[in-house]
Amino acid sequence: MASVSLTSPYKTKSGKPWLRNSWVVYLDILGFSAQVKSATEAGTPNELLLELTTALEEAKVDLVVDPDDYARYGILEAPYAVKMFTDNVVLGFPIRDDGEGEFGRMIYIVGLWQYSLLKHGFFVRGGMTVGPIYMDDDVAFGKGLLDAYEAESTLARDPKVVLAPSAMDLVHHHLAYYANVSE
């Protein structure tokens, strides 16, 4: 089967940028600036760069969507978007129904990302939220990104990924629904 391209979940059918309500994740490698400064002072910045690029390449495998896997089932829109820069990653999972399926996929992918980087000695912290975002190869834009970054920078003190208040609201909504269904 010839490789296909999936369309962006953040563009209209005519190709225009489109903010979508999404699960948004902002991930950051903990202490990265200090590591760069320390390696530079020690004369070993290339060694750190090699360690980082090796770790990111391995971890990236878990982030990449294989278009052929989706096209096989007639799915032509990417299920989520990824934006990587320096030691940061932004993920956007457009909420198509109630958000539960996207939440499960997001948790799984973020866990793999953390584990892959941890194997190379890099600790990750991050924030997850629900909000509007637009993403493409060059741009990540929207309140969802700002809220995920704020959760990462203010709520996540250790190498962990935390849920922002808007994400907790949706999780609590699902938990309440399932509690009522099981009664």
C-alpha cells in the first residue's frame, strides 16, 4: 500500500486554520537549561546534544502517527497533532465526542514519552488541559496551550504531569456519569 498523508485535525476542509476544543499537553524536560549551562561550562555540550537527540529520536517513535495504519480503516484525518521544539512537546487531541477516547490515548502516549526519556536520564514534567488550540508544523496557538503551559510551570513541581482545573472538570464529569450508570 502506498503511503498516504493524513489531513490536519486543525484545518477546515478548505485548509484554513481552525481552533478546536482539545485535550492539550505541554511537556518539558526538567532542568534542561541548567544541563546546557553545565555541559557548556564543562566543555561537553556536544555530548549533551548527542544524548538529547538520541533520547528524543527514540521517544518520538511513540508520538508519530503512521498514516497507513489509519488509512487502512478509512480514517484520513490525523487523530492528534504534535509540535516539538527544543526540550518541549505540545500535543493536541481534538475532542470528537465526549473526550474519553482521546483522554485514554493521550495518557498512554504521554506515559510512553516519559518512560523513553527517563531511560536516557531525562525527567519530564507537564500539564494537561482542555481548551481551544490550533497546531500545524510551525504554529501552536490558543488558550489551551497557555493553560497547559501554566499547569506545567505552576502546578507540576516534580517530574510529573498534572491535570489543570479544566481537565479535572471533564474527568470529574466522566467519573460522575459512570458512578450514576453503575447504580
